[in-house]
Amino acid sequence: MLKLEQISKIFNEGTPDEKIALDRVNLEMEEGDFVTVIGSNGAGKSTLMNMISGVLTPDVGTVEIGSKKVTKLPEYKRSRLIGRVFQDPMAGTAPSMTIEENLAMAYSRNKKRGLRRGVDRKRRDFFRAALETLHLNLENRLNAKVGLLSGGERQALSLLMATFTQPSILLLDEHTAALDPARAELITNLTKELVEKDRLTTLMVTHNMQQALDLGNRLIMMDKGQIILEVNKEEKKDLTIEKLLGEFQRIRGEQFASDKALLSS
């Protein structure tokens, strides 16, 4: 479903500010895989997400989604294959538009556009039913401006919009990091429900190591632009935060493992 081969990306190449963001990264995900990604700041996690979504183009390597090679495909064309939720609750929705209008745009993302009514009664009923699954009473606020919603409500709406069309790949980019603990737990539980319900192929970046352990069937750890550890479903069952930190220390041979802030900051 997703295949990255020998992906490399260097920023400011040949200058004193040169930075190797990704270094020969290989990653394969099968349909229904839910992979969590952890790593310290600057490890390459966000660059990896931007490479998949088409925000960035690799210097070397190929990107394949489904059976389609998309390495040179721009972001707006990949959007039909990808759903993405960002860390910032203000991203991913149009604040000046209503909940209903935002849902209508998301619903039409992978469909042919034509001159027809944007929201009819049948579609409005569908939107209400989908919103009811969030348990936030948004189904009774279809005409409310999204900009008036709380951060948690907007993030829940963004998550629903990203999964509406059952994308080939769902990208979750630290989508609970900006929320208070109660709302973060709500969005985490909602994520699990939506991904499991439709068996969505999902890649989730998180700084929360416990969240990375609790969600998904695979885990990868990144450092200095490389994937330095891959954990499968069976191995993941027995993992703890302490074991993960120990693996980081063993692989890198550095004295950071005792400091949890390295991977969770």
C-alpha cells in the first residue's frame, strides 16, 4: 500500500547549514498496517510525512502509494489518495466555513466535480450520522463556523474529514500534541476507532512514547534521518518505554537512554 525506496533529502546542500533530513530510508506498509513513528526532534519524522504527502520531493528514491508511483506527483494530485491530520488544530479545516461546508469539501476530495448542489438532504443526513460517532454534539451544529470550535472539536472534525473517503494512506502528524490531556485522550480513542473500523493504512508520528506503544501493529524509531529500529506486531506486545530507550542506547551507543525527554520532548 505504501512503499518508500532509498529516500534521501538534503536541505541547504553544499552550505554551512547543510542538513541530511532523510538518509536512504526504506519503508513498506501493507494494507491495514498502523505504524507509529517515534524519534527525537530533528530525526526526520516530519520530513518523512511531507515526502509521502508530496510537500517535498526526494533528492533520491521513489514513493509508491497503492500500485501507483507518485514520486513526482504534486501534493494536490496526491490528496485524492491521502488523508492527513496536522498537529495544529487550526490546520486542515477552513475556519470561516461551516461544519457542513467543511465536510462537503472533504467528501468531494476524491470525486469528480460538477455543477450540482453541494449538500442535499441525503448527504446532510450522512454528515449527521458521521458526526454522531464523535460524541461531541457537532451533528446539531452543522451551520456553526468551524473557527468557533474548541481545539479538540476541530481536531476531531479534522480526523473525521481525513478518513471520510477511506484514503489509501492516512497520515497523522503529532495530531494530539497541541491538546490538553483530556482532549488528547479523546482524539486518541477516536483515532483507534476510525482506523480499526475501516482498516485504514495509517502512519502516525508521535512524541508520546506510551501512545506509540498502545496504538498500531508496528513501530519504527527514527534518528538522524534514518529508521534505526523496526518492531513488528508480536515484538510490540512486550515493549515498554524503558525497553525502547534501552534499544536506542544500544543502537546508537550514546548516553541518552536515561533521559526520556530525548524521545518524548
